[in-house]
Amino acid sequence: MDFHKKYHISIGSNIGDRLKNIQSSIDLIHSRINSILSISSVYETVSVGFKGEDFFNVCASFNSYNTPHKIMNELLEIEKLLGRDRGKEKKYISRIIDIDILLVEEVVINSEQLTIPHIEMCKRRFVLEPLLEIEPNLIHPISKVSLREIYSSSKLNQKIQKKDLSLKNPSHYLSISKYNYIAIEGNIGSGKTSLSKLISSDFNTKLMLERFIDNPFLAKFYEKPKDYAFKLEMSFLADRYQQTSEDLSQLNFFSQNIISDYDIHKSLIFSKINLNSDEYNLYRKLFYSLYKSIVKPDLIIFLNQTIENLKINIQKRGRDYESTISEDYLRKINQSYSEFFKSRPDLNVKFVDVSEMDFVMNRLDYLSIINGIN
């Protein structure tokens, strides 16, 4: 899930209830791909390249971690669900729905299946006007010229009329705005980072991910736990404290929400398992002296996952140093989290059972989590 980009698409229809067709496509994009960030006004235009009824056209945008080819395949499936099969079309004809990818930030693709930026984009007034309406500062990734400049200098005589019609953005019915700071917690391999990235992408939040890869003691700890436990927990505490202090220092001054794939209490929970009693007592004193000065999450989402699924997920991500993690160790972590949250009723914790979910591949599972947060 490393490919995170903003997509700009065009949607058109000139058969049947044109507005309903476009609304249905937007609803399906929301439920199958990602939340819609913006939708332009509805523009009515004549058919281009063939004789047919006038089109309703809009532009919209969304974020996604999926590649353009995967997104295009999903958009083609949405077209099929609405009654269009491009494979049966030999030429330009009237269509119940037409969805095209226009831009994916600076990405340039020229393959047999897909061309980005869209090759006809700058020749179509019914694309440029709604596109510039929702994002006026776009730059063409090949020419490096602003689309506004391209539009102003072009001589496009196509008739176009902005309609007094509106489309509903289904994303507006989802909100995490009442929480400035949400931390996702759970056992090793429960999906904390994946869910954090999805929420951040959906709601355009600041994303704070744990920097465990840079920890020099992590691999050594799994080889020799007793020798490296204290060094590991101290280094994690120092890094988590520094990161939360820096990333959250301006949280009260800006309206943007923040999503994190850990809560700093994680240090306390793991140290109780990994350290001996004397080390833990010393560690606990240091933890709470630091804890006083950092911003606390408004909500902690704890992902309940079965030990079997945890082992499968750990194996899938293929980190060599995690290959020795035992089921007993995972059970101890679950127990430690449970005992900790029972001792801290002051924390706002929501437990979500994800043992029967695949919220990465199944967006409906993901949306059920978001609805649960609301």
C-alpha cells in the first residue's frame, strides 16, 4: 500500500436518467474504491464524435493506494454494473455511463490498456471546465503547464452549459471530525498500519506511522530477548515520545485530524511483557514522567484479531526477524492489552472485532468500521 495518489476522473452520461446514472457511479466509487473528495457542478454538452443526445458531465476526485491500472479495472466494473460494456463497442456511441481517469498527480502512463494523463483531456471543454472548478491549480504532468493556462489559450468552441443540479457526495455522511486525534492499536499483525493509511487517505488527515524499521535493536531482540529487551523498549519509548511530541505539537492550532498506527501506551504494555520486574518499575516511572507532556488521543481503536490470523498476517509481510514470534507471545500481548485497558477507564477505547473482516481488500468491511466509529 505504498502507492498513494490523488485521482481526478470524468463521468458522463447521455442515456436515460443522466443525473441518476452519474449519482449511481459516484455511490459505487465510494463503496468500492474510496471516498469522494470533491464533485464538480453538472455540465450539459453536445455529443462529440458521433450523433447522440446531450451529455451530463462532471469531474470528481478521490485518493487511493491502488495503482492506476487497478483503479481503471474497478471503474470498468462499475460501468458494467450500470449497464455498459466497453468490449462490445466498436466506435463512439451513446452510453449510459462513461468514466475516465484524467490525472493521477505527476504520474505518466502510456500502455496499451491505459494512458495517463488522458490523451483527449486538453481538447475537451466539458472536461477542463469542471476539472478546473474542483481544482484550479492543476499542472499537466507532461508539458508542466497549468491546466488553467492551457484552457485560457485554447480555442474550444464546444457548447457547454452549467446546470442548476446537484449531486450528493456519500462521503459527507461519513465523518471522524469529532476526533482530532485517533490512534489505531492492536497486536502484532492486526492491521493497524493498513487501517491507519486507509482512514488517512479517505479523510485527508495527517498520518503518523511508527518508525520501527529504523530501530537497531528490534531484530536482535527477537534473537536474544533477555539481552536486548531493555535497550529495545528504551529506544522505542524515546522514539515514540519524540515523534508524538513533534507531530502533535501543532495539533491544537490546525483543524486537520491526525491518525496514528500506535498509541504511546504501547511502550508500557510491551515493556511489562519483555522486562523483568525491576526494569519494568524503572521504565514505568520514566514513561509517566514523559507521558504528562504529550497530547493524548481522543479515541483509541483496538483491533481484535485471532491468533491464527495474526500468524498469517505476520507471515504474509515476510519480515525475517518476526518469523520466530510464538503464539504464546501473541497471547501475552493480548492479555497485557486487556489488563491495561481494564485498569484505565479514563481512556476512550473502541474495540473492533476484525477477525472475520478483510478491510484492505473489502471496502464494505472498512466502511463498517468507519460507521462504527461514528
